[in-house]
Amino acid sequence: MGFLAVILAAAAGFAIGAGWYMALANPWMAAAGIKQGPDGRPEGDSPLPYIMAAVAMLLVSGMMRHMFALSGIDTVGEGLTSGLGIGLFFISPWIMINNAYGNRPFRLTLIDGGYATIGCTVIGLVLTLF
């Protein structure tokens, strides 16, 4: 599991997010309270969130690779299970806490937590393929 695996895993996580949020764009914008522009995209859309998401995927993938190496996680099954656990039991609860204190709808937690869970599972898979 090297640098290339981290980049590929990050790209896979980013791609899953693109598909996830394209499919759930309207419910996500409604739950997040984001106004929709006439083109269907968020009002005032800028490239900054996409750049930040790409950097975040590199950070998550890099730390997952580090954790996997320290833990001896090197099979596809272990990568899938570990990625699922990280998304479902680390990231999603944190999203739930942030949304609860912000009085955001639980639907937003399900959408964002669902992506975190699926994204980390895919990252774990890709990391153990190499």
C-alpha cells in the first residue's frame, strides 16, 4: 500500500461522493437549507468545496492507509470491513453530533453519514487492492 494506492483510493472516494450527491442533490440541499439556483446547482456555487473535498479525501485515504499498515489490514475483506467501520462508527456519529447541535434535520445526517460510510468502505477496498 503506497502513495499510488492512497491517490487511487482518494479518487475513488471523491468519485463515490460525486455520484452520491448528484443522486441526492435535491434532498441534500433541502435538508442542508441550501438555496438552489436556476440551474439546479447550489446558489453561489464555487470550486472551493470541491478542492477541499479532494484534499480531505487524500487526508482520509492517507490516514486509513497508515492505520491499515499498523494494524496489518491487507486483505480485501479486512479493508472493506475496516473502511465500513471507520465510516459507520467514527465519521457518521461525528456528523450526527455536529448536525444535532446545529439543529439540522436528521435526514441530513443520513445523507452525509451514508456517504461517509460508503466512501470509507470503498477507500478501504481500494487500499487493500494494492
